[in-house]
Amino acid sequence: MIVILILIGSVIFIIHTNDHEECELKTEINYGKNEEKIVSEIHICKEKYNL
């Protein structure tokens, strides 16, 4: 019974701490050799550790 409670508590802790609130998406627009538009999104996260 205690193992199940620890497992449920661990899952709730991981979901709560892995919220990415301090992260942002940066969009970069570049142009290729044939003037085609290349759009890329970069995930920038300021959190030092992430579960």
C-alpha cells in the first residue's frame, strides 16, 4: 500500500515540477540559396534542471 502511495506522489511531483513555465519559443526566419523562406522554432528554457 505504501509503495502505491509513493508511486502516485512521485508521478504528481514530476508532473508539477516539469511545467516549463520559464521556457519560451523563439522563431527564426532565414532565407535559403533560392530565396526560399526557412522558419525554425527554438525551445529556450531557463530552468537549470528539468525532469
